[in-house]
Amino acid sequence: MLKQYPIIAAAKDGPGLDEACRSQIRIVFILFGDIVNLPSIIKKAKNCGKLVFVHLDLIEGLENKEIAAKYVKDYTEADGVISTKSNVIKAANELGLLTVQRFFVLDSMALEKAKKHMEYTYADAFEVLPGVIPKIIKKISLLTRTPVIAGGLIIDKDDAYSALHSGATAISTTSKSLWNL
């Protein structure tokens, strides 16, 4: 699906979700909310026909623990989750949720840590941030057969195309001007 729909809307607030719903985007990353309003946020996106992933690390009231994945599975209509935590990704995968493991590649040590996690992860896709580092995106995409999503700081068409041409399968962005590329 990422190859067919390589632009992912990263909704960081209600107005962003409204705009994602009006767009032709098929995949939405939910980057806001709390345990009380999360089910209704997801329902809204699902009613718009979107494939919905929740970034568990950013939802107020959820901890970076396995139980967060169970909460999403049992109390929401989300299709999948995003997290930086391997244990959360594994738990979500075992529950039948789609999973995206997010890596912040800020230096060579972070890159080495990401490589190790990639060998043992259960993720369906990896998200690499910042998404404007083509050389690193290429290196990571050559290390795995798992789809790589570039995210973070992708603000214009040049950034998007650069990430995609460097080996990313898709990009996630809060830049609404890119949602209809």
C-alpha cells in the first residue's frame, strides 16, 4: 500500500485531521490526542476512508509499554501503531496491528542502534527521521526489505522527491501542501 500511496498525512491536530480527510491521502498518522478522545479521532479518520496509524509515544495518558498497543486494539478502530519502542512494536504486531517503528537518526551511534533494531524487529515498516537525509535513507533502505518511510522536516516537493528517490518507499509529512502530490 505504501508503494501505491507514498504520501502519508501526519495529522498533528484536529484541523490537520480535517484537511487530511478532505484530501486524497489514503494513510494518516495520528500524532495527537489523549486516551479519552483518541477513539473518536480515529473514528473520524476511518469514516473518511483512511488507513489510520496512531503514534503511541505522542498520545497523552499512554505509556511506552505493551499495554498501550492492547488499548489501541481493544478500544479504537486504528489499523496500526507507530512507536520508537521495539517492545511496543512487538506487542502490537502480536495483536494483529500494522506497525511502524520510528528511528531518529541524529548521529552514527543512532544509526548503529537502528541497524540492530532492524535485525530483530517485528515492524511492518520503518520510519526514519529526519526525512531530509537522503544518504542515510539510502543506507537504511539497502539494509532491509522492510519498507522505509521518511518523516520529519519534509516541507516541499524537493524534500519529498529526494527522500523517495533515495530509497524511501513513502514519506510522512505534516506539510499539507504535499498531501495531494
